[in-house]
Amino acid sequence: MEPGHPPPRSPGAIRALFLRKSVAPLRPRRLRGSPLKNAPAGGTVRDLPGCASEPLPVSCALSSAQHITAALEYRGLVKHTGGCHCGAVRFEVWASPDLHVFNCNCSICTKKQNRHFIVPASRFKLLKGAENLTTYTFNTHRAQHTFCKTCGVQSFYTPRSNPDGYGIAPHCLDDGTVHSIVIEDINGKEWEKAVKEHKTIKDMSKP
């Protein structure tokens, strides 16, 4: 063997080297861990980047929860978490990091200083504390003013304007996910007129 030359390979080693160069290994795409970031909203697993048609490779099989998360992230939403003061009630909600918050001057919102942003029911999840919640209603009884029995804090409720969604108190969110807040005053003293004239409030609870 001449100096500076590598030792000769055995036939088995040569064959293994040939196979490594000839056969590209299958690289799983995020089978576990964070979901794909660019999943199209409302798509199916088959629509996700890198996924083939039938049969689906196991590397493309996202769980339902992962697929929903990927679709929400694709729309620019983030997962906020929050709760009441005593910690008995905890929730998570998917919404923009830049919140559009309503400041209503109706009788009850004035009393409890109710500022809230609206999300569809499908983007809200109560993590714990259902047994610790109680609800106050009045007048039309459409608004469900839900609060913690222990500490009295209303961290979310069902607004009369959007009974198919939730109104979330931004001041009850945990730190770290809100980038900015824009506050819009709404004339709750003339509720029917204000909601009728508002261009977008009814759409805020639509998925």
C-alpha cells in the first residue's frame, strides 16, 4: 500500500457504499414535533406540501389537531392562553397577535369595564374550570355573562352581538403573544342601532 492512499475496501463495504449513493433515503417530514407552517386553510392532508397522492406515506399523516394548528398558523393566528385571577378557569384561543378590542358603554359593560375581542366558537377551548363557572343574564338573555365563582373575574363571555362566538378579555391573556391592541368604542346605549350600522362585527364570529 503506497503512502497517502486509503486502504482498499472489502467487497461488502464497496456494495454498502454503492447502495448509500444509489438509494435516496426516505426523509420523514415532521412526523412528530411542530406541524407544517404553510398548510393551506381548509385543506386536507393530501393538500399539504410534500404529500403524495394515494397511498399516503406515513410521514404525511398529520393528526387532526396538528392539521388544525397548521391551518390556523397559516392564517397568521397565534394561540393565546389565559384565565381568571384565581386560576380555576383556564382557556386557549386562536386569534391575531394584533387584537381589535371593543369598548362598550352599555349598562353592564360600563359596570364591569368589559373590553373584549370576538372570535368564532371553533377557535376557543376551555381547558379547565367548567364546574367553576356561573352565568348572569338579563333583558334579552342572549348575552351570557360568564364568570368564575371563586374570584368573580369574567375572562370570556358570549356577547349578544355574536352568540355564535366568544368575547375574550384581552387583559386576562397571559403575557407573550399579544403584539398590539386597537380599541374601538361602540355605543351600547343604542345597541340595536350600533350593531346594525357596524360593518364587520357580525362577521367576527364566523370561522
